[in-house]
Amino acid sequence: MLIKAVEDRVDEVSNKVKTHDQLIADLQKQLAELHDRMEDSENRSRRIRGWKSPTNPKAFAVLHGHSWSSFLMDDTP
């Protein structure tokens, strides 16, 4: 009878561990998806605003407080 109670308890704990492992895996997947969405959103925002965009250097210069002509000029005296 004692052995059966111990086996039942071990099974119960084992099932809890499996459940927690699955929850952890699900949360890690959700976190990775959220990170990817945040990264995509940040990249989209940069493209919309023209930041660090080699195809739109005028927008890059304006966003960083430079005039378009000073952006083309070298800063050395």
C-alpha cells in the first residue's frame, strides 16, 4: 500500500513537471514571436521614417539635424 502511494505521488509529480515543461516551451515560443514582431515593427518604423536608409539620404540628413548640402560636405576643415 505504501509503495502504491509513493508510485502515485511520483506519477503526479512527473505529470506536473511535464505540464510545466510544456508551459515553459509555450512561453518561450510566445516570447520569440513577440521579439520578432517588435523587431519587424522597429525595422518598419525606420523604413517609414527613412532612418539609415541608403535609398533616402535626404530624409536621413534631415532626421539627424543636417541640411542636405551639409550632409554631402566633409566635416574636416
